[in-house]
Amino acid sequence: MMFRRMFLSIAILVFGAAAAQAGPEETFDLQIPAAPMAFATDHGIGLVYELQLGNFTRHDLQPVRVDVLDGADGRVLASYDGADLEQRLDRSGMQWKAETFRAIPSGRRGVVFIELSLVETPPRALRHRIGYLDGTTAGVTREVEGGDTPVIIGRTPVLAPPLKGGPWVAIHDPRWERGHRRVAYSLGGRLRTPGRHAIDFVKLDATGRKAPVGEDLAARTYSHGQTVRAVADGVVVRVVDRFPERARLSDETRSEGNHIVLALEGGHYAHYGHLRPGSATVESGARVKSGDKIAEVGFSGSASDPQLHFALTDGPEELASEGVACTFTQYRLLGGFDDASRIGTTGWTPSPGPAPARPVMPTPMSVIEWLE
């Protein structure tokens, strides 16, 4: 009996020691597909990027908290949980079906859409800490750190106005499930998010309307026919000017829209979409100067209203390239909308002020006036 008790005691000690020396638990694979580029806004410094949560374990993993850390000293720059996390989390990996699963299933990849607004100089690198439930320990939140990425500082392109006058509302919002920000394309063997920093510009009147009350003709909207300008010196690499536009706002279409692509310095490409048929004033191969008229705003392609779709990317094929941050010179902030549903029906909340002291990117739903 004494020998048996000694054997059991030794076995328990050995098992306990082995458990204590066990390797790390299987967890998320944390990846940043494109390093964030710092850009100036009216409120500070912005960073917009995606954190991918790959689940290669044999069970579901449920994220419950995401912390963004300074890569140098571990300071918490932002923390998302509850409703804040739900707003940014796509568990499907599709980048638009956010409510597909409660947890990220084994073999799937989730995406966290992160947008930071910092009042100070951004860190040179970021790191991420994920709190999650793995289903094997009821109610116990585990943690994993990783997802290291450098921050690109001092290389954000500065562009001239793409339009004239105003007021124009800058329509973009990282919270929209099917907005530019959350649509990725896997072309040429790589997943990219071309609309990460894309903006749709719509012209308003002084009351915030996009067209006269009750007007259904596209040509009567305030955006239609407005001059579109080159945002920098460059070379025209593509002009598509063969698609008709819808005559009425209530008409629907699935056709491609007219567009122009300019090659700029630094390997960047400016993409202009929804242009009016027959309005292009340039041809492929032509050189343009900043401020030159290149076309007019139209209603071609899939758009809710006549508008200018503008995006800067790292390649000539918009859908096969990564969206690049940029800033604009020569505009005055007039105010903004707190909800996109108000655009066209009510006035914006005013916040008049002088032109920005430095080039900035318009914040979501801000109303601006381009200056000469």
C-alpha cells in the first residue's frame, strides 16, 4: 500500500510539471495585410487599416476585446469591446457579412476594421492584443499578442483639389458594411482593399440638399456637370468614356461607369469615377498639370447620385491595388453630418473656420468648400 501511494504521488508531480511546461496554446494568427499610413485630419492624425484574425485551431474562437498598442512601450492607444467591437468586426472573412457567425469558426478568417484618431505624433509601430473565448474553458478570456506592423509616416501624398467651389460633402464611413472601406478583391493572387481611403464627393446647396425638392432628373442635381480637375501633375493612363448615364435618379443600372486614371509621382494612381459621358477632355498618354480640367461629374455606373468617386491607390487597376491615404490642400471646413441619412434632407451642423493650416483629409461626412 505504501509503495502504491508513493507511485501515485510521483505520477501527480510529474503530470503537474509537464502541464506547467506545456507550450503556448493554439490561437489566432494575427496579420496586417497593408501597413497603415499616417495622414492629417482636422482633428489630429488618422490611421486606417485592417487586422485579420485567422483561426487555424480545431475549435471556434470568439473575439471579445481588441487592444491597439504602441509597439515601442506597450501603451494602449485604443480598446474595442462590446458595441465598439461589433461595429468593426466581420467574422465571416468576406469583409461585409459582419453578422454571419457569433465566433470565428475553425478554418475561417475574421477582419477587424480599425480607424485611429490620435492627437499626438503616431507611434512608429503598432502591436495588437486580442481577448477571446475559445470554448474549451467556460467563461475564461484568453489573450494573445501579435499583429506587429510599422506605421508609414511622412510619405502621405499631398494633392490639389479634385473639384471647384462648394459646398461638397465628403461621403465615406468605415462603419458601413458594404461601403468602399469594407470591400476587398482577390485579384492576381493577393487580397487588396482599394477603397480604404476612397471618397464620394456630392455637391449640396446651402440647405444641404443634393437637388431641388422633388427633382428626379440627374442633370438637375447640383453635382452633375461640375468640373473635375487633376489633383497633381501626371500622365493619363486610362480614359473610359463610352458608357451612358441614367437620366433619372430613380433609374437603376449595373453597368460600369466612365472613369479616368492618372499616374502621379511616387508610384501612386488617382482614380476618378462616375464621369459624365462625353466630358473627358484628355486622352491616354497625355500629360496634365495640377488643376487642369479632365472631365465632368456624371451619373454613369453604380452610384446613388451624380457624384465624383475619388481614390488614390498604388496601381493603375483600381480593384487590383491597395488604397493609399492622401491629404488635400486649399479647402475650408464648413461643418458636417453626424448621420449619412441626413444628407440631402437637412442642413449640416456648421463648424466654420479658416482653411486648414496644413493639408488634411476630410473626415467622414464633412462639408467643405474648395478654394482657388
